[in-house]
Amino acid sequence: MPITEILARNADLYGDDISLVEINPEINEIAASWKDYELVETDPEKRYRREMTWREFDDKANRLANFLLGRGLEKGHKVGILLMNCLEWLPIYFGILKTGALAVPLNYRYTEDEIKYCLDLAECDVLIFGPEFTGRIEAIRDRIPRVKIRLFLGQDCPAFAENYYALTACCSSSAPNVALTDDDDAAIYFSSGTTGFPKAILHGHRALVFSCEVEKDHHGQTRKDNFLCIPPLYHTGAKMHWFGSFLAGSRAVLLRGVKPEWIFKAVSEEGVTIVWLLVPWAQDILDAIDRGEIRLGDYRLDQWRLMHIGAQPVPPSLIRRWKARFPGHEYDTNYGLSESIGPGCVHLGVENIHKVGAIGKAGYGWELKIVDENGEPVKQGEVGELCVRGAGVMKRYFNNPEATAELLKDGWLSTGDMARMDADGFVFLVDRKKDVIITGGENLYPVQIEDFLRTHDAVKDVAVIGMPDHRLGEIAVAIVELKPGVSCPEDEIARFCTALPRYKRPRKIIFDKVPRNPTGKIEKPRLREKYFGGSLVEAQTESV
């Protein structure tokens, strides 16, 4: 069953029920004039709120599909999506899928050159973009000749594009007559690109539907649930966590902004039951409560049943703090990557709170193994590379058979993450394979050191990287971000680290902001570039 059939089913069964709500606390003047926006007074600030029923969701998807088909789009063509989170995002995504074309979501942080690179790599024929990106698209418009159709989502449409609202409004809302199967290609996502320009990851309808089933099995969404979606929809993580609600036919709220008070207002006013957070956002919430900026008694929170975190290793100390504040919350973490259609290939489970720190066991319908450099399974407790297999594994890297062959072997996907399995069968992430620090012949796994340092009361965030050293090859350096308004001398952090084995202690401590990408992952290449030029191998070679 293609994923588009789930939307049609929801429209038939729950047509007049609300499917999506968008809340934008910091909407700008351009967005304020967008079609369908309604000003809502919420003391002490003004916010914008829009909502959409399941029937409207399906109708809008059909209108876009019929427009694209009328302009010659065919099965296998590709359509880029370059939008901030908004109410139109998901109907656009499903409208593309209904044509048999492939949806190609683009990172809203991409520079103009990265946008061009990804459009070229995915062989996009159409681009749908919002007003935030007008300047970037204008800068490359003459360098993307393949993109014949450029649809603009907003007012004051630039001369080099066409108005999305005007063109789709007059199209039929009937489902297009396009036959789709589970085996058809559906979407191209891009890797994070932390080691260069991103790779194009090809997924089919089977993987998208499987992701819906995995998420619903893990978190048991029902029609009564309401999911708060904060991360960017271009990324697999946000959408695939929403997929459980989508399959259940339940409501979701798209929140534009990550301030703790905005999150709590949305949970309270919209009756949210499930919230997916990234580590920094959970940290900010707890810190705001500790500082007295958030008073829990001011909000309706009794219905909030589940908090889960993904996209990165979760410090156990953070979850202990969370459970102390919210003892009634179920907690879960899902592990995944874009090549495995987002979260869920490894899953902790809400019943396994005693294993906080682990990413869990193989998720619903998934298999996993931990292997050595020769691809052979390691002994229990030993560190190796995590590999996963299931219906959510990518078909391939688009137009990159060499990279595909490197990661895919007999259906097994090499994740690039180093892990170990404990005696109970739970998997613990140790670090990214490329981030392992080898110092004096000893392997250091930065995540272990980072988790330890985050238990210090003054530390908000921390990243540990390897820095070239003439004698040891590499040394561990901790970039420490302190909590706002807190001071802590370097020697205090050094004394705190004496609880670690000597070889694991950072040799250098730097106080600085820890950069993270939109999905919460630490941007270690940026730190390496900032502090020693980026290439460890080159730096080590030069030091010899």
C-alpha cells in the first residue's frame, strides 16, 4: 500500500477532524500576509495559528498533484521542497507523491551553492520554495536550467517564479489517476553532509509505510493523541515520528520555534500528548524551570504522556533530571539515520527506563548486529560497528553506486556508529566511527566523555574532539558550553575529570558554544576547522 492511500483513508474516515495545526510565535511581516493566516491574541504576546482538516489536507495534496500532472510532470520526475515548517509543507509532500514523482526535501540552512548541488544531484525538475529563500534561488536561477517549474509559496511572487496559491487553487481536488505500488520510488533525502557535500538517499513507498508502522508500534498512537512536531520537516526524523500519528489518524501541531515557554504553551493550549525533543531543547526546558522562568503550575500538562528524544546519543543525566521533574512521563529514544528512513531501527522502549543511556534493541521489523572491521560479529560487550537490516533501508544512494556498495552489503546497512551490546542485549552507542580518538594507541570514544562532563552542574553542553599531538597522535579536547550566567574556571572542570580514568581525561578544555545542526547533532567538523584547520590526518602529517 503506497503511503498516499493512508492520507485518502484518513480523509474518508476523519474528514472534518483537524489533522494539522501550525503555531508560529515569531511570524514575520511577510508570513503575516500569507493566505489563510488568522491573528490570535494570546496574552502577553500575539501569535499566529492555522489549522487544517484531514479533508482539506487531502484536497490540497490533490490540487498540487493535478497541477503538476497538467504541466507534464511524470512518474520518476523529482520535485524539490525548500520551505520552513508550515501548514502547506506536508500537503505539498503528499501532492508530489500522488503524481508518482519523487519528493526531494532540502535543508533550509543550505547555502545557494548547496541548493544548486542538491537540485543537480537529485535531477530535480520542479522547485517549490518560500519567501525566506528568494535571494538564494535568485542567485542561482540561471545555473539550474533543469528546474523548469519554480513555485513560490507566499505573496509578492518574484518574476522568476510562479505563484503556488494562484496556480493550485483552480485545480481539481479529485485524486489523480496515477497507479502507485510499494516498489515505486518515493523520495530523495540528503545525508547531513558533515564530511563534504551531502549524498542523495533514495527511498521507496514501502520504506515510508514501514516507517509509519514502526513508529505506531513503538509509541502506540491512537486517535486521542496529539503530537508536537518542532524539528524541521525536511529531515526524516521529524516526519517519521509524525508518521505514527498519521497512521493513527490523530492530530499534530507544527510549532515554529524552540523557546521553552512556546513549547509549554503549545502543549497546554493544544492538549499535546506526545513531544519529540532534541537534547538541547530538553536541556533548555529544564534550565528554564530551574531558573524559575517556567512555572509548571501555569500550564495544563496532565495529558502529556510521552517525551522522547532522538537524533543523537542521550546523556543519562538529562533523563534523570527530566524524570525528577516529570515523573509521570513515559520516556523513549529511537535511533536511526536517513539511510534507514529515520528513527526506529533501534528502539529503547518506554518499559525500559532502567536502561537509560542505551539506544535499545532492534526496532519493530528490524534486525541488528555489531561487527568488526572485517564484518564479523564481535563478542558481546566488545565495541564494533552497528549494522541494521529491514524494510526501511534505503534503496541506494542516487547516482552513486560506489558509496552504495560501501554501505550496503546483503541488505545490511553499515551505520558508521560504534556500539556495544550489554549482557541483556541492549545496544549502547559509543561514538561515530570517524570521531573515535586514538591517543597513544588507546581508543577514546568522545560520547562517553561528553556524557560524563554533562553531569557537572555548570555545563550546558559539551563536545569532545581529537586534536593533533606530536607525541600521542591525538589528544582529547573538550569544548565546554556553560549554562547562561554561570561561571566555572578551567581548573574546576579539570578536577571534576579526575573521576575519569587518566587516559580518558581531556588534555585541554576550551570554553565556547557547541554548534549543532537543525537535528541536534554536534557539528564536530566545524569545531575541528575552527581549532586546527579541520583535517586531522593533514595536521598529524604536518607535525611529523
